[in-house]
Amino acid sequence: MTIQVEMIDGTICRVVPKGLDLLLGRDLVKRFRRSSGWAVVGKDPIRYPDKMVGYHGPERRIAA
């Protein structure tokens, strides 16, 4: 499976999901295509695997 990506220089290419993660981590992607349409970096919610921050709020789950 490949994902259509538009780079910040306007180049459009196809990459595998891991390649998209790497490009997003290097801030080289302007937008990429999802099944629902184009996701714009900086506007639409995007997961950044290398930049994920843990939850720092109070624990509200009940232990089983």
C-alpha cells in the first residue's frame, strides 16, 4: 500500500506508510491523501510517532 504525498516543494510522489512517518518527522510534507481526502500538515490532526507526548493529567481509569 502506498500513500500519495505532496512535498513542501510541490513534488507529488507515493510512499509507503513508514516513509510518510519519516518525511513527516523531517517536516518535508505539505499534505498527504487519506481515504477521506487530503490531510494538510499544520491544519488537520496528524499523529507524529516520534513526537508523541504521554498524557500528563490525572488518572481517571478504574483499575480492574
